[in-house]
Amino acid sequence: MPGRPEAGPSPADTSKRIYFRGITKAHDPHQLQLKKWGEGFLWLPPRHLERGSAQTWNGRIEFGHIMLWCNCFYPAISISDVDTVREGHESELLRNLAEEFPLEQGFTIVFHGRRSNLDLVANSVEEAQIWMQGLQLLVDFVTSMDQQERLDQWLSDWFQHGDKNQDGRMTFGEVQRLLHLMNVEMDQDHAFQLFQRADASQSGTLEGEEFVEFYKSLTQRPEVQELFEKFSSDGQKLTLLEFVDFLQEEQKEGERASDLALELIDCYEPSDSGKLRHVLSMDGFLSYLYSKDGDIFNPTCLPIYQDMTQPLNQYYISSSHNTYLVGDQLCGQSSVEGYIRALKRGCRCVEVDVWDGPSGEPIVYHGHTLTSRIPFKDVVAAIGQYAFQTSDYPVILSLENHCSWEQQEIIARHLTEILGNQLLSTTLDGHLPTQLPSPEELRRKILVKGKKLKTLEEDLEEEEEEPESEPEEAELQLEAQMESEPQELSPRSKDKKKKSKPILCPSLSALVVYLKAVTFYSFTHSREHYRFYETSSFSEAKAKSLIKEAGNEFVLHNTWQLSRVYPSGLRTDSSNYNPQEFWNAGCQMVALNMQTAGLEMDLCDGLFRQNAGSGYVLKPDFLRDAQSSFHPERPISPFKAQTLLIQVISGQQLPKVDKTKEESIVDPLVRVEIFGVRPDTSRQETSYVENNGFNPYWGQTLCFRVLVPELALLRFVVKDYDWKSRNDFIGQYTLPWNCMQQGEPVLPPLARTPALAAFLILSPAPLSRLPPHTLALQGWHQPPSSLHLCAHLHPGRARGG
């Protein structure tokens, strides 16, 4: 075995040696060096592998970061990017390499968002356990950090970054360089004045606490200071009565303001003496504004706040299309990770396309394409393990069955044996229902949606179990049933669809209880021939056509039966349609390619952010009324129309996303977008602020009139203005209109005035960038970015569009 690397500390400096390999597609093994937090260096010599399927990395693990590099490749992984650490047997890749590496020696680093997992193998089971426990300990520690601790750590990181010679102090030259890195363009004389003011020791350099004071001087917000002094008699603090006045006048908290003021002071005032005296300092006031209590998202909408006892068809249900795919629809990778990610983000309807596989085991992939294939039993196992980690409410398994009779029996056996009591295989009480059960009644149950040989009535009427039907008999029964959603294919493969349909196995048919898939012909046909537990699927083109031609009939259809909308087969790049127009018609399961970030997934995440992220959102009453006259293309709502005035005040510490423009400073602008019924959909934006991503000020007011606020989503987008090309995306935040902070519910809903609110900018960054949440206070490698705005909501009478 080759010796240790030439450069770096000697083995004498270490407390332990371990060997470590990172699994990649590269072939040349290199030495790996890791630094464990608090334990010096761990040397990892190179090891050549027979199959050339692995590559060892140079690396270092510190408090807060994992550093990995190979030759000139040097990515940094923040601990705050890591979601969890899994054991080796849970990794598809490591299972495939089980002949080379014992699974017990492997583990997987799982990241937030859409970033690919990192599979690693240690030299022994003991060492793998050390790494898994150590990494998970760091992840748990970062997750438990409060807002102030995150800010402190972020400042410490910047100090270390700016202290070029690592002597524990910063010269003015180092400060100037750091300001540029922090996206600040400042007059040199002014910067020097702030530097001298912070240099309490008059040493000509800034040490730790002096740097913190320098940072505070940079982040002073005149607009917030003005608001603070408006209520503070001495400009230094808010007394309890003054803070109560602020909460009542600005935040519209009403009668509960007195009790709330005490709670907020106890929570956000940093000094113990301030808490004892029941006063709020400027630092405490800022902490409050940056907290969830000062967020534009109404905190009362964060937990389960809706009635969860209504029938399933009364809810929007977070739904995924071709969930097994983590890439495109033609050549992309199929992976159980697609199911894990979807379920962990609250998705409640996942899709499984099952085909005959080798050795009698069904496989999952996108039929007639070059997408990779995974065992059906692995998919079921992943669903069973992760179905209820994020939400206790039911998961719908939308089964697209393309298998032979024999392998359908295997499908039924896997579902029954792997899912066990989680699988709903009969009605809840054994009797014929009159409506669909509620999410509450179906807690922690997995429902199969698919084709069924008989009606639910016929199943329940059978007093004795009949012998299994012969294939010929079953085929005749199946032909009497309506065909479910056709799987859309690429144009060149549609001719292959003309093959004869497979027969349906009774044991698989019996597992479909409340969600029998049937073909849609017309709304009249559905009313006359279908039952409430039967559900139809619509391509996006078909659903759009129905909304335009018979919008009200579609709304009425969705008051008694479930509908699923899926993307066109021409979206081979896994792009998405705008889900809003289908939600407007009351469609419950609007399936999206969740692996693809962008506007469409922003809207989906925004809608399902409420109600504890449970994946179920109660539809507005006019979309649940069987006598509704609502038409999504011609809404008339003269009494519920509202006018929103949004003053975009200022921002703070907006990151420079395009790293190729190193010499430039961000020129940010804010765009506010409304998504809802067609007349309500609009956008407005502020002017851009030149060369200031650190503390830009806009002070501009935007006005929106909305006819149907119950269906509206509000989206804030921050962009970096570029006169030569397309503006660069910085971040976004989307929330339902009805979840916007609007004050105490004892006030008339349409007359409330939401308060000054700060919210975190979230980014659906590409895979090569940071995961979606990390532009917020989720990691010290990114600034605690925020916007300040003031939102005023007024009743507004308007004619229908």
C-alpha cells in the first residue's frame, strides 16, 4: 500500500488513521486526506480497485463544512446542505457494488433539495460507524442552531474568509477586499470612517468583536430605525406599552397584543435585564422582524389549521408525475430516490409504471424509452419506509400496470407483504360507503389507484371468496371496464402502444378500493355511469380544453369525483406546465415533474407550504359546492375582490449568484407576481438599485386588484438586473394569498392591514448550485438574505373578468 501524502502534517499529529473512498464514475484512484473536526488529520492512502469503479478523494471535514477535492476539483459542502446520513444498504449504487464493498462499510450523504447523493465507503465497519455518527452529530447540531447562533457563525465565517493571512485581525485592505466579496460597493472614505469607529483598540486592525461592530454599522437600516423611533420615547428601547402600541397599530394584532408582547420580548430580547424589565432593544426588535413571527407568512397557517375530515375529493393533493425519474423522460435515471425526495417534500400521490422484468420480478421505468430500470419491490419498500416521515395523511400509489398475469400476482404480493397494515385493502368499516373517506380517517394508509375488475359494490356483496378466475374470464371482465390514463409516449414510440392490452389479475384488482381508474368520455357520461370512488386522468391538453369549453362542468365534476392531470408526453425534458389553471377548476391531483425546479414547482411548493406541509389543502368552498356556478375562465366575485398595496422597502445581503461576474456587484430589483384566475394573473416590479446587493433600498409601492383571492398565490422574485442580457435569478418566495399575514382574525377579514414583514428569500437553484432553501438562514455559507416590505390589504369591489 502506498505511503501517506508528501504534504501535510505527519502521522504523529493524528489521533486516528482511517481509509476512505468516494464512489464516482472516475477511474484513477488518488490519495484521500480527511480532517475530522477537533481531531487533526486522518491519512487515507490510495487504493487501486480492480474494476476501476471508484475514486478516492482528497478531503477534509471541519466543523461546518465537508471539503472534498481531487486534483484541481475542490467543492465545498456545507454541513447545512446535508439532510441526513444513511447506511450503505439503503443506497442503490452501493448495493450494485456489493461485490466490491461490504454494504456495512458504506454510507450515503443525503443533501437537501435536488442535489445528488454522495456515496462513500470506509475501510471497516467500525470506521463507517464513526463517520456516520460524527456527520449526523454535526447535522443535528447545525439544525438545532437558533437564528442568532447562525448569524454569529456566518459572521465568523466571513471574518475567517477576510483574514487573508490568518493572524486573527483584519487590516483595512483586507476589509476592502471583504466588502467586495460581500457584495458591497462603498465609498472608500466612508468605509474607512466605519473601520476607524469600530477599531476600539486603535490598533489599525479589527479583531473579533470589533469586526462584529463594523458589521452592525454596515447593516444599520434607517427605515427600520425610523419605525422603531416612531414608537420609542427615548429611541433606545420599546417599553412594554410602546411595543403593545406597535403590535396594535402596525401589526394589527388586536386584543391579544398585550399577551403577545410579553411572549415576543421573552423570545427575542437578547439581554436578560431587558427581559426582566419587559423592554425590547433595537437588537431584539430586529430579531423579531427577522423571525417567523415577523414573516409575511401567517404563523397560524403553518400547523394543521384546516378541517381534515372532509372527503378526499374536497382537497388539493400534492402529486408527482413519473416519480421514479430523477432526470428526463427519454434517457433519464430511474431511482427510488425520486420517491424518497417526493415523499419527504410532502407529496401524497406518487406514480409507478410497472412492466415485466427479468427473473419474474416486475420493474419500474418509463416504457419504450432508454430510462434505467429499478425493481418494483425496491420502490414499494422505499414508499413504505418514507410515506409518513413528513405527513401522516394518506399516500396514493397511482399504479400504471403493464405486466403479465404472472407478474401482476408478484406486484400484489409485494404490495401486501412489504406494506403490511399500511396498505388499505378494503373499505374502512367493511361496508359500502356513500362518499370518499377523509384524510383524517385515512391517516398513515397507502391507497392504490388503478384498474379494477369489479365495482366496489360487487366486491362487498360477495359473501364467500370466489375461486380465482381463469385468464380468459378475467379478460372478458376487464374489457367491460373503462381504460385508465393512457401512458403518453414520445411520437416515435407511440406505434408500439398498439399491442394487445394485458389481462388483469384478481388479486391485484382487489387492492384497488376507493380509487378505481376509469376513462373519461364526457361529464354527462361520468354523471350517468360512474361512481364517486372512480377517478379519471387527463392530459394537460385535454384538461385545458375542458376548462375552456366547459369550465363550470369541470368544477362540478371535481366536487364529487377525483381528477388527476399529468404532463404532456412531449415534455421529454421533464419540464412542467403551470398547475394554477387546473387548481382553478378544482382538480385535486395536478401531477408535476418534481425533479425539475422552476416557476411551476415554486407555485406547488407555495400552495402546499401551508397546513403543516401535509400535502393536503382544503379547496375553497365554491369549488366544493355541488351547486357552484363558478367558472374559472369567467369568474364573477364582486363582493370578495381585494386590493393589495405592497411597499417594497429594502433588502439585505442578497447573494451574487453568478460567480462568473466576480468584478460586478448585484443590481437587484424585486418583481411581485400574482397567480390565480386569468384576470388576476399579473406582475409588477421595482426599479433596480445599482451596485448594492448588501442593503438595497427601493421604497416603491405596487398595487394589485384581485377578483378571487381564495385562489391567488403571491410570488416575490429578486433578480440581478443586466442591461446586456437576461436578468439573473437571485431568489424567490411564494405563498398563498390567504396565508399572507393579515392581523388578528377578530377584525373584518377584508379590512386588515398586515404589518411590516421580513421574509427569507428561497431559491430553486440548479443542481450545480445550492439547494433550494440555502439562500435563507439555513447555512453560514450564504448570507441571511431578506426583504422588508409593508403589505396593506383592502376590500375592493370589481366586476368579473
